[in-house]
Amino acid sequence: MSDVVNAAVTKLQEKLGSFSSTAKFVIEDEGAIMIDSDGVRAGDEDAEVTLTASRETFEGILDGSVNPTMAFMSGKLKLDGSMGVAMQLGQALS
């Protein structure tokens, strides 16, 4: 996996509370991150929701400089799957 994905896994592990669903972050041209009840890891498995963004958008979401809702509304963050699970993830990361 790329250094970007590895750094993102570490950052998500620090921020994430409990999360019982499955979610996948796809960072364009870098790789994918899985989040489930076992925690956070690099991986590309099936998930209830898949969120796709550029490296810049994803890093902004993690550091708080990009609002995930605004990123979604402006098309910078794409969602495939359960909107409810995406909202749970947003709450778990805040």
C-alpha cells in the first residue's frame, strides 16, 4: 500500500470510536482503507458503503479543513451504498 494509505490508516485509528458497520474509503490513485468492527486497515473488500475521494479531499476531511457534507454536495466525495452507514461513520469520526 502507499504511504498515503498507511498514514490515513494511522490517523483513522486515532480518530475512530466504535464502528459496527463496514465502510471503505477509496483514495484515488493511492488505494483503499477498510473500516469495520475489527478496526481500520488497508484493504479492498466489500462494504456497506464506499466513499471515494482524491488524496487532497480525503486528507482535508481527516484534518478537519474539508467538511465531508460539503465535499459530498460539491461532488468531491462520492458515495456508493448506504447513506445511513456513511452518516454513522461521520459521527464516529467526529
